[in-house]
Amino acid sequence: MSVATASHILEKLEFTRDLPTVPVVLMRLLRYMEKPLDQVDVAQIVNLISQDKSLAGHCLQVANSPLFGSSHEDEVVSIQASVMAVGVTRIQQIAVSCSLLRLMPTISFGLNPAVFWAHSLGCALVSREFATRIGYPDPAKAYVAGLLHDIGIVALLWVAPHDFRRCFEEASRHRIPLHEAEQRVLGITHCESGKIIAQNWHLSQELTDVIVGHHSPAIAPSSSVLTSIISVSDLLCRIGGLGYGYSEDKQTDFTEEPAFAILAAKYRALRPFDLARFTFETEGLLEEVRAVVSQVYGAH
Ligand SMILES: [Fe+2]
Ligand SMILES: [Fe+2]
């Protein structure tokens, strides 16, 4: 639509004071996660999560699900016990995922908040797994990047929920990717709104690059590998039925995706990589994401 709408939205994002601030817990967790594992103060993390009863409750639900591969047979009932059961890295990943729930609007403007959370969580898990398989050295970073890649959608929901609803309706009516509908209707996409949020929150340059470039990974050359991992994982989720709640008419040949070419040039493991098999294996993971999201949202 009009450029006026686009600049109005961006201006609101830059200057409106009543945007929800990043939850303190989320910000602290992101900082802790940047530290090497041997410098992580486990007690500090357990305290941080345990102080927030609702967050701790959600974390325990996720930690007790098969999603995080916990081998414990008995249900864990405290954050301390869950650290013992699944490890501190996993608990941080669970907690940062549950913190994202705080940022979601409670009502739907086309996009169902539970569906969005499932997409973000699914993308985080697929990104971590995909990163591990191809030999990317920091799968935990891929997890966080996958989780936050679409934070620009949350930003649009804050400042322009009714405009966002029009984008969502356009996308679902024409079965096109959401960012294409945003561009058509608003003249900007969630990549641009996400950039403002990433800068306001002082996210790392790499995370910012993923948020800006996950639909066009070639535009962030310095972080193009991480951005490409998230781009492929985002597509896998959308094709695997864990998108934004509507189906897209997208026949994807992954080998023709720019993100795939960027990764294939860097990682030997990807050249013979059996993407069809990985997609098949991912289906089980996405199914578990759906189960845990309906459990968490059911208890909301
Ligand atoms: Fe996106
Ligand atoms: Fe996405």
C-alpha cells in the first residue's frame, strides 16, 4: 500500500515509549548464553528462572516433555532438578523460549499467538539440529537465532495490529509467504520492524543480521552462514505445517534456495546431505512441538 503507512509504522517503532520492554529475564538469559559454558553460574540461572513462578511453571512443562530429550523417568518438579535432568544449556534454551511468551499479545490479530510461538520454537529446534548435522560450531546460537528470527512480527503486532491483520489476511487468501504480503500491504516487512527491535534491545550483530536477512540471506554477508541456517529451517517448518497457521503455495526445491547454496559452499557435510531424510526426521520433532505448545497454552 502506501509508503506513508510504512514510514508511520517504522516511526512508531522507533519513538513510541509504551512498547513492551524486553522482559528482564529474557535479556539476562541472552547475556548468560553468550558466555562460555565453564563461566556459567548455574545457581544464578536457577534463581533467575525460579523467581518468576509463571516462567518456572512453563519451563517445567517443556522440560518434562519429550521435546528436550530428557532421559529422566520421573517428572522433574523444580528448576534445580530440571538442570540435573537435562543440563544447564537446555534449561537456558527452554527458559528463553518461554520468556518469548510474555511478548505475545493475548488476543489474535489473524495470527494465533500459540501458532506463532510454535513456529518460533519449532524453528529454534530445527535450526539447532540442522546446525549440528552440518557441523556449524555453535548450535546453541542457532537455537536462539531460530527462536527470535521473526521478532519483527511481534513488533508489528504491538504498533500496528490492525494493519498486521490485513497482511495476514492477504497472505492466507493468496497462500503467499507472510513477508511478501507485508511488503504488498504495508510496504515494509517484519525484517525491517525486527531490525528496530533488535537495535533497541542491543542484540548482537549476528542475531540482528538473522532477524533482518532470514528471507534474503545473501544481504548479510558477515553472518550469512547463521542466517542461511535459520532461513532453511524456517522454510522446513513452514513446509512441515508449522508455519503461521495457513498453507503456502510453495513448491520448494531447497537446492535452488540461495541459503542452501551459501551453506553448501561452506560445509562439505551439506553436499551429500539428504535433505529429504532430514525433512522426514523433522516431522516427528514438529509433532512434539505441537504437543508441548498445546499443553503450555492449554494451561495459560
Ligand atoms: Fe520471517
Ligand atoms: Fe519464520
